[in-house]
Amino acid sequence: KNEVEQSPQNLTAQEGEFITINCSYSVGISALHWLQQHPGGGIVSLFMLSSGKKKHGRLIATINIQEKHSSLHITASHPRDSAVYICAAPEVQGAQKLVFGQGTRLTINP
Amino acid sequence: ETGVTQSPTHLIKTRGQQVTLRCSSQSGHNTVSWYQQALGQGPQFIFQYYREEENGRGNFPPRFSGLQFPNYSSELNVNALELDDSALYLCASSMGQGVSYEQYFGPGTRLTVT
């Protein structure tokens, strides 16, 4: 079964800083998901990626399949980016079930 | 294009009661997954429905059951509610079975069991 680990668990930064959140997983997968959850709120899918890099606005996600590692970067961070960021991977290749990392609580101060 | 919606938003029930939560999937999606998220924890997979059939189940007792309708909307039913069932219940729809498709999450239903 896949084990998904994120780091750091908590991250506080100043507005404008470049943010990196890391995710490692133990089982080879076809796709990894990055999700965002605001306090008390539902979850928003940011990226699903299976190779290389994806960019959406100030968010960039990369994945290295060989090293079983993915990163989420936020450029020019803003207080509205404050949220919990979660990476999730299939339990096993082809599974119906996502295994979630423990989440990274990001706080961006003005 | 309508996103994923869930109802109700909030619900308070008493231990032992039964509850039904609803999820309308995004247009064109045929798969719905349900998750339970306890306070301060990550989501836990309950089950997935693909084209009206259960297509995988997590480590939840049989009192958690579900349905998917021909329009691909879905229900989660929980019988004999326990205090530990208090959580945010999330559904996610996608274009195919499994989780190698982008998952579109609803806003969740917050269930409190007293």
C-alpha cells in the first residue's frame, strides 16, 4: 500500500515569498493529486500530474516518477494562499482509493 | 457547467439515528467517491461508485452504504449513527473509475452526532 508523506507539516512565510511543499510516496503510481483545503471548507483540486511539470497561475507542480517525489511551488505568495495543501496518490496502481498525505498548513502573513 | 454540489451543508443528528447525504456530480462524470474527514485529520476513503455499481470500498462498516443513480448523482447512507461519525463528508466526481482522473470535490456536508 502506498504511504504518502508531506513536508513540512506547518509553514509560515511572509507575503511575496517563494513556497515549496514536498510530497513523497512509496508505490509507483500513474497520477498524483495536489489539493487545497481552506479552513472549514471543501477541497479544491489544484493539479493531477503523472510526469514532468504543470503550471497554473502562480502555482507550479512537479513530479519525479523515478524518485517517487513531487513538489508544489507557489510564487509571489499572498495571504489568500493560506490553506492546507494535501497531496494524494492511489493506494496501489489502478486503485479506486486515494491515500492522502497529512497535509501542510500554510500561513502567509501580510 | 455545474460543479459538484452536496446537500445538506450541515446536519445535526442523535446517536442511533440514520442519515442520508446527497451528492450531485459534475456534468459528464460517471464516478463518485465518498470520503470522511474527521476534524484535524486527512480524508478517509469510504467507497466509490462507477456507473451505479460499487467499485471499491474502504475500511468502513456495513452501516455505511451508498447508491448511485442513472444520472450519476449519489447518496451516502449511515445507519445507527455513533458519536465518532461526526465529520465532514466529502464527495468527489470524475470522468472514469479509479483515481487516475482529476477528482472534483464538493463543498462537503458537516455532520454532528450528539
